[in-house]
Amino acid sequence: MLSTLKQVLLKMPPTNSMTFSSSSVCMGDGLTKVSFKDGVRTITLAGPSRNALSLNMMAALINNITQDENDVSLRVIVLKAEGPMFSAGHNLKELTSDTDRESHRAVFREASKLMMSIIQSPVPVIASVHGLAAAAGCQLVAGCDIAICSEKASFSTPGAQVGIFCSTPGIALVRAIPSKVAADMLFTGEAIPAYQALQYGLVSRVVSEDKLDEEVSKVTSSIISKSRSVISLGKKFLYAQIQKDIYSAYRLGENVMTSNISMADAQEGISSFLQKKKPQWKHTSD
């Protein structure tokens, strides 16, 4: 059964050919804070310049997201931020004429690696947002699997105001919300409030500011109650099928679900449901 499932998963198109370090070293002193409790790794942006996504900040985030990602004790990753703003986006000091073209390219290449590390993570990545998420900060939210924000949060892609169109932020944005709404945000640079972001699909849930941590905890607890291997399989399939036409997506879905049913955790779940008992997950793909 394990070999059959692996064959199906291997046939899913890779979301990207990039590879990332799984080093246990935590990067970015003074930029991020990382904690782990009950299966949840919380990564907090705690950098200068309104949590700007500098090269060092992005490298720290990538490292913290990918670190020990195959450890079965890791079940969910939460991204949050300190201070009044979630993130102001890229550090513009790294994009001036004082630095060369290759340095500029390195910034956007690192941003792409960051977004792909979220998609390729075997566990759900949740953005917990308060305040403004702007430009690449908005991209970071749009790139997460789930986004939960306070009613005081807002989102913008204002790059054109300083002469830099939010091209790469727009990649994640237009995949999360309708294209005409994304174009409005990208061309005007105007921020949208939390409930409007919910209406458009940029965020999953909106709660009062004092309930944000509680709501995030509710969602993480729900995910943790499921089989890690089943959630991981589901996440990989979710992104693989998005890239396909509907006919091919259904064909892939048939194969994935057939293999999923043969997993020990699937049979445990079915048996436990029929017997009205709590399942005992193995969290493996066999």
C-alpha cells in the first residue's frame, strides 16, 4: 500500500524545483522568534522597519518553516508578527541604486523561495494577521494556506506609489482573489479592510482583535486532531490539482483518493467512525 501511495504522489507535478535547507540552526537573531507547543510551531516576525522582508528576514523565515519539517510531531506552522504592523513588505534599502542588479534579483529570488517553502511544507501554514500587511507582506499572507486576521487588519499592494509595481506580490494575490479585485489593489495601491479581504477570499476568518489568538488556536487544534499524513497528502494534492485542467484534476483526484483509502490512517478513521470511537492515528503513509 505504501509503494502504491508513493507512486501516486510522485506523479503529482512538483510545485517548484527549488530545494531548501532542513538545517536545525535557527537563523535571524533579532528578526524572528520561534516557539513550539503541542504540535504548533509559531514563527513571529520581530524585525526592524515594520517587519520588513529583508533578505535576512526571508532567509530566517525559510529556515524556520523548513526546519525538521518531516518530524511527525510538527503538525501546524503559524506565522504572526510583533508590533502594530504585520509586515511592510520588502526592505527598500536593499533595492536602491547603491546595490547592483544581481543583488536586486537575489531579493526577489529569496521571496519566491519563501512562498514556495510555504506551499511545499507538509503541514498547513497559517497567517495570523493584525495591522497592515503591505506589498510582499500581503503576498506572504496570500501565500499561506489559511489566513486569520483581526478586524483591524488591512491589506495593500502599494508598490506603484514608489515606482515599483507589486509584480511578484500580485502572483499570490491573483491566485487568492478575483483578478479584477487584484488589479484594483495593484493599480491603485489602496488598502482593503479585513471584512472586505474576507469577502474577496484573501483571508479565511476575521475576528475581534482580542479573539485572534483564540481563533488561531481553535483552527490549529482542529487540524491537529486529524492524521498528519492525510493532511499532508491533501495539501500536496490541493496545490497539484490547481495547476491542471478540470478533467486531469479529477483523474488525479481519483488516483489520490483510491490510494488514500488504502492508508492505515484512512482505515482507522473509517473503522472508528463506524464504531463511534476516537481514532488512534499513526501519522504515517503506510
